[in-house]
Amino acid sequence: MSSAPILITGGAQRLGRHCAERLIDDGHPVIISYRRERPELEALREKGIVTLAADFSSEAGILDFIARLKATTPALRAIVHNASDWAPDSRGDDAGASFERLFRVHMQAPYLINLHAQALLEAGDEPLADIVHMTDYVAVKGSKKHAAYAATKAGLDNLTLSFAAMYAPRIQVNAIAPAMIMLNEGDDEAYAEKARAKSAMQMIPGPGVIYESLRYLLDNRFVTGVTLPVDGGRHLR
């Protein structure tokens, strides 16, 4: 097992947190980025997870995070780009700023981190390293209420192809495209039932399926440039 840590952006909650906790429990060193301080972070730190604050809403914030990441570790085993902003479209004067924020979080941050952290990935003590982009089911379907979100996630999906070609054979680059994986606090049973009906598997599986998908990509040494759908067969509906 590599002594170099795995970086998970947006690792303080939900899918990112689950994957960070599972990885550290499996013996992998982990670094996460987080947008704001929250009580859950202390539990992650007690587990030995390194936490770095990050503001991906500006280029300066992204570059500042990269500089602090390089000061924290000389190598990385993998990067999991999980940071995300599920923001609805704006019809007001702030529509452009809203799109720009989603572009920076979903595309510019992964793009710049991939470029500047290439040397960290190549400095690891395993023959191969990995980059995993967390995209979304709506990247191929579009969204009536989250057009900017869907478009920037589609851009991230395309970056998977470019970086896979660019970094082969030393670094594998893949993506995971989830659909409805877990509920939010406050979601009622009526909402849950509607969500379950959207997939052929008719279930809300929980974050474990994302960790299983991540482990598949990290453990398989002959997969690059692919997007792994984890959507319960929504395309069959």
C-alpha cells in the first residue's frame, strides 16, 4: 500500500466524507479540502485525516490551495475531485457570476490542480497514480433547473478524456457519474419515493456504492479515460 496520501476535494461531508473515512480505515493516508469549518471536521482530524481549507470560487483561491498542498506532502497516490456546488440557475443579474462560480469549482479547480499536482502524483511510490473526477448523471442528460451545473459537470467529464491522454501511461484518469445516491436532511418519504422511481433499480443506495466504484478505479491497473455511471439504470427509464 502506498505511503503517499489520497487527496479528496470537498471531503468534509456526504460522499467525500464517506470515501475519506473508508480510505483511512483501509490504511490509506488521506488529505481532504473543505470550504468552511464545520463540527464534522474534528472527527476526521481525530482519525488522522489531514484537512486543508480551500476556496475554489476564484483562481487565486485555487492557486493558494495548490501551494499549501505542495507544502503539506511531497507526493500523492491519487486525486479525487469531489468538490461540487449543486446550485440552481439564476435568472437575475447574478446569473453570470453564478455560472462563473460553478465553472471554477467544477472545471478550473480540477484543471489547475491536475496540472500543478502532476509531479506529486509521479513522485508516489507505486507504478501508477490516479485522478478521479466526480461528475454527474445530468452531464449527459442536461437539466431544466441546473443548466450551469450540468454544463460544467459535462466539461469536467471531457477533461477526463484530455488528461487521460495527456498523462498516460503513468497516471490513470477516470470519472464517476452518480445519480441519486443519498438523501439530504429534510427530504421526506414522498420525495424519496419519487427519487427511487427514476432508476431501474428503484433504490437510493447510499454512499457505499461510490466508494466501491472508487476502489475499482484505484485498484484496476488497466482502465483510463472512462466515465463509470453509478445511476441504478436511469437511462433505462
